[in-house]
Amino acid sequence: MAKKIVLSIVLLLVLGAGGGFAFLVLKSPNAAAPSSIKVEATPERLERGKYLFEHVADCGGCHSPRNPEKFAAMAPPERIGSGWSFPKELGFPGVVHSANITPDKETGIGTWTDGEKIRAIREGISKDGRALFPFMPFQSFAKMSDEDLYSLVAYLNSLAPVKNRMPRTELDFPVKYLIKFAAQPVTAKVSAPDRSDKVKYGGYLVTIAGCIECHTQLEKGELVKGMEYAGGHEFPIGNYVVRSANITPDQETGLGKWSEDRFVAKFKGHVNLTYENAPRSTQANFTIMPWHAFAQMTEDDLKAIYSYLRTIQPVHNPVDVHPALAPPQS
């Protein structure tokens, strides 16, 4: 009798596991149909969209083939937006490729409607209904105002097409199925914060720029609670490794002693940096921080970011940004 009970329990567990697996495989992402909107490309939107694409959201930072041998791992200007295969050493759960987001009709998003682009950016759903890997920061972009989103799409539509077919991202089990739960439709209007409120607008810019993702350590793919913005996230790429800086207002290990002028000057010191004149990377200067992009932000926006960062919780966390590398094995 006891043996039958054990066998029954095992059978139930197997069936339950099988049912759970089938549910994950067959489940569709929580997606809404794309809107039928056609974004009007006004001069104002194109200007704002360019600013967001190049200098705030830094879309090219993930969607362009970055060269780790150049300072800030800059990408060749003619390849901006054409996609990138992320280095395996970054530790993603699988092989991750960013899409070609230029308007090329064969290999890019030239056949996508504006509604499909908006859905991908804000909700994490591809044209074909697939869930996107949340390294694409759609959960942050969901907070982007409607008008800024339209400006970004207008600018995307204006890019020069680049023919570059990218492989599809192949995630490991169970992540390839779990990402289906990350997508969330955005149904309410999203308004931009009042720019006169420097702290609130600075928080808006910090969200769009994705500062928390790079400046917070990860544990099992999740941001470590209580360590937000405290740095230490390690990025090994090619022959180099860099750790993100602590940008909390901690007096000893963060930005607590930085003045607003010093903060702005740190960015503006790279205002003339280009792919052509960028110095060669060394372990002492290696970074993936897009200084060349953020340097072009307006001083008002940089001051707003500074104001916001002054309000976050200080975290004492010393970070060796450029650790010494182990000598090569002989």
C-alpha cells in the first residue's frame, strides 16, 4: 500500500512538472496589439528624438558594434544602430544579440509600423509577438513620456538604412520562457515631468538613461536590494574589465563631495571625443560608459541628474573601478 502511495506521489510530481513546463512553453507574452499610430516627423520631434537616441537613452550603445579597443568602447559612426552580438564574458543567460534598428527593410526594422516600434520600445514585444530579453530596458522606457517616445520613433525612421542581418537571441532554459512574464502593456497616457522640478526631471532622465542598471551590482540576474546606484557591477569585455562607479551621495565612496560644477565638468570634459580621436583602451582607462554621448547633454539636464542623484540613499561601497588584471599564464 505504501509503495502505491509513493508511486502515486511521484506520478503527480512528474505530471505537475510536465504541466508547468508545457504552460511555460505554450504561454504567450502578456501583449496588447500594436497601435495604428503614424508618427508625424516634425522638426521639433526629429531634434528631440536625436537627442534622446544619441545622448540620453544611448540606443546606439547597445544596438551598435562597439570596439573595446577604443576608449568608451565606441562604435564606428557608419554602423550606429546596426546591431551587436554581446560578448559571452558578460555572463548573459544565453547568446544575446541586439537588433538592427535602422530602417533597412531586409535586415532592420524598415517594415515595422510605428505602433510596432512603440510596443517594442515600451512593452518588450517584437513585431512577430515574441517577448524581448529585458536587457532591452523596456520597463524603464515604459516611463518615457508619449511625446518623447514619438520623437524617438520619428528619429529612428530618419536613420540611414544599414544592411546587417543579426542572429536571433538564444536564451538558456528557463529564462527563454520566463521572459514572457516581463512584458506589460502600457495603456495609460504618460506625461513628461515639469522641467522646472529639477529633482523630478533628473529622475526621469536617470530612468531613461538606465543609470541604475549599470551602477548596481547583480545577483542571479537581479539588482541587489539596498545597493542601488552604489556601483561595483563588473563588465569584462575582451582583454579588459571595468566596474561601475558608486554614484550615490556617500561622502567617502560616492559623489557626496562632488559639487554640481565638478559633476557637469566631468561629462563636458569629453565633449570633443569622437571615434576618430578616441584614445586606445588600456586597463587603466577602459570603460563602457558612453562619455562621448552623455557629454553632449545640455548643462541643464546634467544639473537635473545631479540634483536627483543627491536625493538617493547614500551607500558606503568602495569600488576599484579599474582592477589590476592577473598576469597571463605562461
